Amino acid sequence: MNPENKIVPIGPKKEGPIQLRTLIAFGLMGLVIFATPYFYKFISPPAPPKAMEQTAGKTIPSPTPSANTAEPIAASPAEAQAVTTPAEASATSAVAEQTTEVNTQLYRIVFSNRGAVVRSWLLKDYKDRAGKPLELVNSVAAPKVGFPFSLEYRGNKPAVDLNRDALFVLTKSADGHSLTFDYSGKGTIAKKVFEFQNDGYLTRVSSEVSQNGSGIPHMLAWRGGFGDLAVQNPSGQISTIHYDLPNTKLTREGAKFAKNGPVNVDGTFSFAGLEDQYFTAAFVPTGNGSLATTAYDDQVATPFDKSEQAIAGAAVGGEARNSLTLFVGPKDIPALRKVNPKLEQIVDFGYLAILAKPLFLVLQWLNNQFVHNYGWSIVLVTLCINILLFPLKLTNMKSMKKMQVLQPQIAAINEKYKSIPFKDPRQQQKNEETMALYKKHGANPMGGCIPLLIQMPFLFAFYKVLAVSIEMRNASWLWVGDLSQPEHLAIRILPILMIVSGFIMQRMTPATGGDPNQQKMMAFMPLMMGFFFWSAQSGLVLYWLTGNLVGIAQQLFFNKTMTPAEILPVPKTITVKKTGRK
């Protein structure tokens, strides 16, 4: 487009470039909206070459102890739970499998002593579609790939399968927020310790494994699914993540990253783990930040889809004794920043962050201080954007009206040159006369593209805000249950209203002439936009619908207050350069 609003020469090959280019622009925009939810997660920058190398069988140096390093909680005697065999007097094992529950203000977690793993991890403050606390564990996949905090190895393994065969002895603190699991048998000694905050999303996790007195490097895994598995295309939402400190870069990879087998990625990381659209499980190392991680491509089903699909999984650790801090919870910027400033970068506003982040802050402020509803916040922000941009839109309306008034004179020029062959050099004279007419009256033939250019950055900014802001999840408005998802109705009302308002605004907009075939195609533009927005986030459709309604009001005001004579006094005659004809 022409940012300076200057007259641009029209090439001889197209009679109606305005409508065609606008059509192409709308088509491309719709393609992006329609395809982004399915491919966005896989369009991420590749990890640095050093971090991508296969490291099977290798371990990274043990982190240097520091004042912040968490020591394992000492286990108190648990003879009542343990069984000792005559052949192995030092064996520590529970009599039977049992589960225990941890309840905090934010979590409800169920552990099993078989493998000392998590069977259920519920977030009390976040609900699923049924209105129940959100379950982060994919219980359908766990029997196949293991429950969270199962142990994974790259090299030597202990003599006992600690995930399936070991019944750990549990020692629980008085407040129930600290769990210690111990096991020993056949020369294998293992311990896992979990310490939970009562009012926060942080957990201190440590694990130890040895065989005959020698430490065995291992990792703690979370595979088979994480987060809200009821969303559209969950396999495309779940990614492995790590923040590379030396390169100051956050890398996220989908399941396809490990489609040919597990991929080991080691380095000095601020954190590493898993994420979905709105939640994350991020392990933060102590000491020097060295971590070994492995990415998995697990073909599993979910409670909401019985067909198997590729879902990313991750294992983190790499030492015989791992000491980590774990954040499991929403991608809420203040909560993430409190844990580690680098964690804030998990909330990725994309290349339009300079616009999307302030937009989110304004929406949040309006919601918290005034309307207490994110749907009405979107309506108010859209209204303010259109009011602020009205002077520019008014200029565009005048330009389009001038183009409409000048159509008889443009038709006269076209009639004058209609018998001249397309490749004849005299076609250039036709273009010169047309452009001279536009220049004389201050009309811009490309002005019709300006509204689209104005709306595009805000459109993508709204898309990113709705896609990554946990505050938008399950945010309701009138009949819409979740602004971050398409309407859960057989007939979606917002897209239909958007189509109707689009047709009304199109009828009110001055016709600027052009190729009749292109005009017919443009007549179907609102319908095509409705098709593109049919499966888009409800909040995004609400933004576009509100923009249409404001545009109708502005166009009505313009049509009522501005007359053709005020816009462009039309001369009674037109002087054109004489041209010889063959």
C-alpha cells in the first residue's frame, strides 16, 4: 500500500486493482486465521546446534551445591508399612499398593506408592468444560507410557523396575504437604521427596537412585499428555520447552520433534518442561542450571478422543541425585515472574508483542476496574480503537466518495480508449489522464485498502491475547461460555451476526466502479469472512463484529452529513488530450 496516501500509477494490465487486491488480502488473512491454530505450535525456531546433539549415555556434571539446594527430607521409621525378607534384611518395601492425597489451597494431588508417581493432579481454581477442577494428567495414556514422575534412564538401569515393581514406603509430614518415598531391594536404593506450598504453585522435588552403592543418572518424566486435553487439537497445543541461558532463547517443540525416537537436549537452562495453551509444568534447576532433558512423541488417546494422536512428553534431570523446583500451574505472568523472571517468557505474545501486550493490559484493567467482564472489555477497546482511528477512516471515506463521483469522467476516458489494443503504447496516455484526474481532485484509488491495513495488526494482536492469556480461558460473555474458543453451539450466533453486519456495511460503502466480475466477487466477501471466522475464537469474532457495527455507525454519519458537492465539485466538462486513431 501507499503509506503517504499519494497517487500511484495504475498499470495497464488491470482495470480494477482495488477490489482484486482487497480480495486477495482478505483471503490471505482468512487463511492465516483458519490455519494458525493447527500449525502455530510447529513454527518455532530450531534449537542451537549444541543443544540438539544426541546425548544418549552421557551425563552432565553434578550441580555445585549452594545455599538454595534442597536436601532430601529424612524419612522417619515406617516399620508398619515395610516388609523385610530373610534373604535381604535391608530391603524396604511396602506391603501393598496404596494411594495418598495431598490437598493445598490450589492443588489436589493423588500419589501412588507403586513407583512413587502421580495418578491425578487437579487445579482447584481452574475448571474443565464440565465445571470440575481441571485434571492435568492423562489417565488414559499413563498405563502405556507411565504416570508423571516415572523414572527414565539413558544408560545403566537399576536391577528393579522402579516404575512398575517397586512399592515405595511413604512418610508424610504432619501438615500433609511433604511426602518422602523410600525403596530398597536387590541392591537398588531409590528415594523421591515432594514438598508442596500450601498457597503457591511451587513444589520442591528431589530424587535419588543407586545400584550397589553406585549412583544411576536418571530423569523424572511427564508423558502422555499435560494440561487441558478437552481443547480443540490438544496434540498441537502441547510442547516441550526449555530456556537456553547462553543463547537467551526460549525453545518450544511439538511432538513431531521426536517423531523418529526420543531426542536428548542438554544444556544450561533456566527451566525445562512442558506446556499447553494456558498451563505449564516447568522444572527449575538449582546450582549452575545444568539440565539433561529428553523429548518424546507418544502416540496415545485421551479421555476426550479415543483415537491415538501424537502428544509431546518430556523427562528432566540427568543426575544420580536431582534437586529441582517445579512450577505446575497457569501461565499467569505475575505468578511466573515470582518464581523466575525467565519463566515470564513462556507467555509468548509473538512478533506483535509490542501491540498485543499493552492490549492485554488494557483489557485486564478494564475488566478489573470497571466492567468485570472480558467480553465487554473487548467491545470497549474495539470502540476506542475505532474512535481514535476515525480521522484516518474519514479521509478514506472522502477518497472513496470522490472515486464514486468521478466514475462518469473515468468512464468517458475508458470509452475514448476502448478501441485501442491492450499492448498499444497509447494505453499509457489513458493511464496518465486517469491519474491526472485523480490528482486534480485528491482521490486515492488505493484508499479502499486502508481500513484493512488498519485492522490487521489489531486482529492478530487480539488473536495472540486470546491464545496465550490464561485470563481469557473460560471468560464468558452473554451466551458465549468461553471467549478463547469457538461458540459451543450448533448454529454460532456471532459469526452469523458478523456476516449480516458485513453485508450492511458493504451496501452503505460507496461503489468505486471497476471490473463487474470483481464487483460480484467482492459482494461475497462478508460470506467468505464468516466462513474464515466460523471456527475462530469467539473473542476474535466479537472484535470483528464490533468493528463492523462501529463502521456502520461511522459510515451512516458520513453519508448523512457529507454531500457530493461538499466532497467534490464536479466540473461540467472535462478536457482530455486528443489522440490519433488508426
